[in-house]
Amino acid sequence: MALDPRVQRLLAMLSIGGEASATSEDISARRRAFAEMMSLTGLQPAADVDHSDIIVPGPGGELLLRHYVPRSTRSVLSPAIVYLHGGGWITGGLETHDGLCSRLAEASHCRVLAVDYRLAPENQHPAGLYDAVAATRWIIDNAMSLEIDPARVVIAGDSAGANLAASLCRLFAQQGASPFVLQLLLYPFLDLVADTPSRRAYGRGYFLDVAAMKADLALCLPADADLTDPILSPLRSDDFSGLPAAHIHTAEYDPMCDEGEIYASRLAAAGVETRYTRHAGMIHQFLAMGGAIPYAAPALREIGAAVAEALAARRGVDPAH
């Protein structure tokens, strides 16, 4: 399918000065630019979802979570989604993904807990991953006070956050006691050294610049990091068994498209219940940019509804309850 016309328009707008801000060595400037872009293009929060911020203990000090509560789940023991935002491990945060998390909570009938994990270069890998581990354990330990059903917890993330989500699934599976019944990966970054057709075809001019992304890895990782380690590159694993069921979404014009599709196929081959969707005509990060890309809002509703259906099947109840 051809590139969506609204996506074409957005890319043309972003190309005016956008490339310089995306590759600037001034990290503060890059974070501001990303935040400004998301404030202009992002989804508006759902009217029927409330949120509050929670401070919990983390391995690097206090850790902030944003708790989204659909009004339909008030005073009801509900499933939950632990959400890890994208931004290349350098940018992004609770505010840039506020609309996405709110809409996901509404569509899935789940409480969503977004994790404000530490970013590079101030905190290199595995700081963000350790924050995600700590946040998950705190949520499970406090599930009843949060009105969360600990038997129905989903781990989710987009882009670099999806990488952390997939790595988290692997860490918990290795420990033999995963708290997750489902992993929801949105345009995931799963192989730090991939050289796929989609990376070659869409690595420049389609929102995500592969050369800049590779340069950023030096900021995110220690100099001696093994980029093929499955904890960093989950697609590089030789064992995909024992992982949670998966819903994986990619975008047709995204450099990361192929690795998401390959990951889905390897999970399925290992006997993991897997649902894969490639969104035609879309680019990386499209779901969070529903203010500029009309397709995003209905797509996110369908994604949330599929999560609700998968969780309801575990209890045999209507997905809206």
C-alpha cells in the first residue's frame, strides 16, 4: 500500500528543521524537540480515564509511575498493563505518551501503569531495564491495593520501550515465574545489529533515521556491551519458548518492520500464542501521533479491544468487564 497521505504530509512538515533536532548532540534540545512534536501531533487523553502519579522505590532512587484508571474499572478488580514508552532510551516520558496510554486504558478496559524509567546518557543500560523490573515487582506486590488482578497483567511498550518489554519477558521467564499473561509490542526495536530489507528501504526519510539511531547506541550502552546479547537484542535468542502470549504491531514504512514480523514468526514457531498485525501505509511511532494521523485512534481502539478480548478469554467474561 502507498504511504498514507496524512503521513506524507506529516513527514513533509517534520523535514523542515526536524532532522537537525533529531540528531543534535544537545540532549536537552532533543528532548524538548520530541516533547514539542508530541504535544502538536499526539492523541488527546480519553475523557473517561482518570490518572494519578505514584512514587515507588527504584534501584536508582524514587521511580515515578502514572496510573490510568478507566471509570468503568473503578472499584473493580481489573487487569493491568505495565507500559514502557519509546524514545530511543534517550527521549520520551510520561507526558509524551500520555494520550496513548490514556486511550489504551480506555480501549482495553485495563488499568495502565506507565513507567518513567531512567534515560541515557545520564543512565546507561541496564538502568531502564532494572527500573522496569522494579516497577513490575512493586505493582505485583501491591496489586490488591491498586485493585489489579495479579493473574491478568500485560507488559507493553513501543519502539525502544517494546525492546525493554520483550527483554523483561525474557528475564522473568528465565527466573521461572513470569507475572505476564501477554506482551503487547508496538513497532518494536528487537535487534540492535539488524540489517533487514525494511531498515535499508525505510532507514532515512520515514521519521526514524537508522544512522542516527545507531549513533545513539553509543550514548545508551557501555563501551563493552555485547549488542547480540538476547537481553539487548531479543530477536537474537535461540530459544523463544516459555514466553507470554504476544500481540505484535508493526508499521509498513518503518525500518523496524521486518524484525517485528520475524519475532512474531519465531514466537509462533516456538508454540507461543501470537497475533501479528502490520499496519499498511504507516510509519514508526504512528500510534502516538493520532493528532496528525487519523488512522491512529481507530487502530489503537482495535489494539485495546484485542487485549481486552485476550484477557477476558482467561476468565470467560465479556471483554468490557
